[in-house]
Amino acid sequence: MVKTDEDREEIEKAHGFETQATIVLVMKACKKLDHEILFSEVYKILKNRFILTRELFKKQIQELMEKNRLERKLDNNKQYLYIS
């Protein structure tokens, strides 16, 4: 089956939404996490659905920070804080 660019865009968008939802789920439970630990937890949850790339993960983290759902910890740039 040949996928068009439109299909790929739709799949990427769906993966983005699913990644964001999973990040929020993990962060709601933990409140504060290191970047690598958060990536690892999200990867474990999504591994049976699709392969999470670091690029997609970073993009979704950035979008969540723009939506004021996450922020970087001031004294440790590698940690994220969940904003409820």
C-alpha cells in the first residue's frame, strides 16, 4: 500500500496527539521528571503503537510548553514540571 504525503501528515498528526496525551498522563502522575526518564516512560507506553522518535518527542514537549501544560525547572533545564 502506497501512502501519500497527505496520509503521512495525518499519521504524524495522530502520533503527535497521542504522544502529547501520554506525556500529560505520565506528568500528571509524577509532577516533575527528568527529560530522559520522561522519554523512556512515554516510549514504553507507546512502543506497541508506533516507534517514538526523539524528534517527535521534542516537538510535542515544545507544543505542551507553548500551551502552558509543562515548563522547564528553573534550576535544572533538563527537568520538566507539570502545570495543572
